[in-house]
Amino acid sequence: MPAPPPSWRRLAGVAFVLALTGGAVVALWPADGAPPPFPHVDKLAHALGFAVLWALGRAAGVRPLPLALGLLAYGAAIEGLQALTPTREASWADWLADGAGLLLGHALLARGAPRRL
């Protein structure tokens, strides 16, 4: 992936930090107990969220290995913190969905941006 201009990297870095912060807040916010709209919607949300985090991190200039390890640690920390809350629970499957999202984000970026006609 070619490096974006410095101003875009800075903007992506801010968006990356905001997404990490927002993700942690949403993940630790008390659950409302409503049934999910369809089975495993939370796994899909994990995968898509981490694909977006991957894209933002790469656009901010974070190298792939530190980004992957850092986001996996972030996902594990969120799961660990959820185990300490009364309305949330930790899940290995959620953490695996985080990893799947990283692979998805990597695969999509590796394909490159669509070419203009």
C-alpha cells in the first residue's frame, strides 16, 4: 500500500485513536439485554470493526506486525474487561472474530483501491 500524504496520515491517526476509544466505550457500555437482530451479529460487528481499525492504522502509517499485535492485544484487553462487568461477558469467539477482521482488512487493502475508468 503506498504511503498517504502526511496530512492524511495525521487525519487517519486521529480517526484511529477515536475509533479505538469509541470501540472501548461501546464494548464496555452496559448491555441493554435486547435480543440480537440475527444470530452472530456480534461476530460480524467485531470483524468489521477490526477491519476498519486495520485500515485506519495502516493509513496512519503503523507497520503491519505492530498493528496486528497491538490490535489483538486491544481485543484481548476488551474481552478481559468485559468479564469484569455485570452485563457483558468475555468470549474467545469474539477475539477470534477480531483476528478475522484484521485478516479481512489486510486482504481488502492488499487488493488496492479500485481503478477509475
